[in-house]
Amino acid sequence: MYVAPDSTGGRFTHCLRALTLALVLLAASPFPASSAEGSETNGERLVRFFVDEFHPETMSMIIENEPEDDGLVREMFLDVTGCDIGGVRIDSLKLRAVGVSFTPPSEWEREPPDIREILNVHAFARITESDLNKNLLEKQFGDDDEWHNLQVRISPDGIYARGNYHVRVLFTLDILIEIFSKFKIVDMQQVWLDDYTLRVNRVDVPGFITDKAISQIQPLLDLGKFVFPLRLSSIVFEQGSMTIASRVIPEPFEGIVYEYTRDAEDVE
């Protein structure tokens, strides 16, 4: 269900948890047939772009101004639920950006909007243990060597991960590896295992094998190809989840509000 903008300001749909924003896969056209071609505002077209880009379950977009002829939006806030970034579902993510220069709206019929320049952007994301496990269990690493049965637990102390590593050297080994680790932010856009200790059961394994095994699951999360140039600075562990955020936590503001909710029939 797509809801027309509320330009009175200040009203928008909050996600299930406070300070959330996320993105998830969406099928087919996100807008109903009643939104006739040519009748959309530039803001509605921008919502269409973000729905196609993020595939959200729900999304709120607040903009200070409708995109101008040159594509400038002075300030914007996005609040989306269920984002999939690099195969990892982000339970909640929110963004606030200042001075966003998109390509001119006159070009959007030929090519989707693209961000040419942005003065500043702040972000907050929450990742759950269950979503991280689902991603890890579905992954295959390497051509000859392979992780399987991966599991992760997140607590305020960090993470505990275990998995079987199938390696072929002179003979085949199936190694149970347990990892106790923190996370670190690399290049302000990637989340890596850091300060980890390993426990290997049943067999004495050379260090180069375990180092290679860990290198194949790094990074756990990569935002380098995200549509916004995010700059992350902190990771906080909670029971069953973790949050990553920029130095400033993004907050909504009063402006032109667009809301989107994925219809039940669009769920695959």
C-alpha cells in the first residue's frame, strides 16, 4: 500500500522498534495502478527509486523540499524496515542526509536517479543474531575449501561463532572451529571479526589453515556498494543483536512525508 505525502509535517509511520530503518526484497511494481504515469511528483518518483533500490517491507521518507530541477534535495530522512545489504538482512536502518544532489529529474525516465554529491550523511543500523545466522548458513566460501554449519551468538561481551571447515590439503579434513571475537569497523564501511581467539576440536591444525578459514568470512558486512556513502564509527553489542552507527545518530525532522508499506500479495 502506497500512501500519498503528508505535507503538514511531523507525521510519519514509526517502525516496530524505535529508531529503526530497514530494507527487504520486493516483487514486481511497488506502486498501484492508480498512480498514473506522468502524475507523480518528483518526491513520489524518488520514493519509487528507493523502493526499487532497497526492496523494503516498510519505508518512511521525509524531505525538506521536492527534488528541484537540478536534482537537489536540501535534507532528507529515510526510515526503512528489513533491509538486505550484501546478503545480510538489516533489521533496522535509518539515514539522514544533507545536501543530496541527485541527477536531474528530467533524466529519471531514461535512467534511475543517481547520487552525484552529498554533503553529509548519518546512519544507524541494527543487525540481529537470527538474521546473521541465516546469512552465514546460506553462504559458501572458497572454491576448494568450504564452511558449513555456521552459527553465531551475539551478547554484550561480543560474539561466539562456530562452524565446520572442510579443507583439502594432502587429505580431506572436516574441522570444528569455535571463534570468540569482537567486531571492528574497517574503512568506515566494513564490519570484520577482530581480536578473536580460536578453538579447534579433534585435530591439531596448522595456523595458516585457520587464518585462511577466517579470511574467507571477512568482512561479515560490507556497505561499500550501498547507495549512500556511509561512514560508520561505532559497534555496540546487545543480547541477540548489535548496532552499528555513525558518530551522530540520525533523527527525523518536520517536512514532506512519504510512506510505503509492502502489500501482502507482494511477499514471495
